[in-house]
Amino acid sequence: MSKVVDSDYPGENRLSDQELKNQVIQQAAPELKQAVKELKFPTETIDLPSKGLLYPKGSPLSSGTIEVKYMTAKEEDILTSQNLIKNGTVIDVLLKNLIVSPINYDDLLVGDKNAIMIAARVLAYGKDYEVELTSPTSGDKQTEVIDLTQFDLKEFDPAIFTEGENLFSFKLPASKRTIEFKLLTHGDEKKIQNEIKANKKMRKRITGVSPELSTRLKFMLVSVDGEHDRVTIGKFVDDEFLSRDSLAFREYMNEISPDIDLTHTYYDENTGEEHDVQLPMTVQFFWPRA
């Protein structure tokens, strides 16, 4: 539960952090929209894979769409910033500059962010993306031009979603324990990466293993058999989460997560075999050859 922002605010009408944040965004929205209007740059409205169902009702993201502007030379300056490239934030800084809607970028679900990234690339440089693929059977390389507009939003069952809540339940098939979990946002991903970096050297020195999967699971799980204590959840992930259950959970999570399906089907030029690959994210994605 969010902490109370003002403990002196009377009664049950006190605002939580999230409610206060959404209220401020909503109050600022008319002014922001007017400022955008005066800039007069072309924009497009993008459909979010989540349809906005998992965002609080006061959030601009709950509309299920987001407005994105076309890239200009100013944004290309971002793409060539060596500091941003080096620290791995270049794409996020770019998307923040392209998003016109008055949102908190950290609130974006990872699947929604993926869809915005694809749309931004299409608006900037067109739908054709040239990549080199390697056949998994022959090992031969071939050049493929991928149409980025071919990718569809993943289908999901609205019946398993409670509108306005990012919370799901899953019964583990082997241990029969019940877990509650959430889908990760960009803000969660940042926290995960920070924690991995902080713990990586220590864990690697002690065990020789990087704690990436377990750290991610700890951030996703909200409760285990109704127990919400973070220490209990951490102990469960480290010592009690059976590998069979972990695999089944990750498969279920991937199945229900709103996202864009980035599977590309191509044919081997030499054998004629059909292969499916996930969209390769090479340097040519946002840096096509001039």
C-alpha cells in the first residue's frame, strides 16, 4: 500500500503517492497539450499492447494510446551522443523526447515500450530494416529486409485482467503454491539493473554466478501463498522456487503479457527451409546506413 502523502489530511480521502502523481499529471495535461499544439510538429497516435488496462484509471496511459512525434535532427543528435551510448540510456532518452503525451516514462510497461520503439523507428526511417541473418541449419548468412509494420500486437485474454490493476495470480504446477505477480515497467527494469550491478561483483566472487534471473523474479513476485513480506519472497526465490515451477511461471507470464510479437519468418536462400527469428536489434535499427 502506498504511504500517505500528508498525515494531517483528514479521513479516508487522503491521497496516496500514486493518486497524487496522477492528479498532478491530469491537472497539467491541458497546459501540456496546448504547448504541444503551439509547436505544430507532426505526430501519430500509437496503440499500446496493454490497451491501457493495467494502468491506474487516473493515468494518461489508461487510454490505451500514446502520442509520438516524428524524429528530427535534434533527436538524431541524441542518437549520436557517445555518453548516452556508453551508459546504455540512448534509446530511453530518445523515446522520452519523442513521446508527446504527458506520461511518467517509468510507468510504461515493457511491452508497451517495445511497441513505441518500433513505431518510433518506422516514423523516423521508414518500415524497411536491413539485417544479416544466419541460418540455424546451414550456418550460411543472408541479407534480409524486414518490414517493421508486419509485427502485430500479441493477443491476450481481457478476462484475466482487472482493469486498473497490474496484478496476477498463478498456481505453480509442481509445488502447488500460489504466487501473485506483476508485469514489469521501465522503472522496475531500472531498479533491477541497479540491483544487479550492486550485487554482481559480490555474488560472482562468492558463487561465480550472476544473480540476474533471481533478481528479476524477486521484483516480479508480489506474494507467495498470501505472504507479502519481501524477505519471505526473497527466501522463496533463492531456496524454494523449483526450476520446473520457475519455467512454467515464466512461460505463463510471457503468454499473458501484452506486447508486440517480434517474430519474423524467413526462408533460407540455399535450402528453402522456413525459420522463425526474434527481431535482431543491431546498430542499424536506429542508426541505418546513411
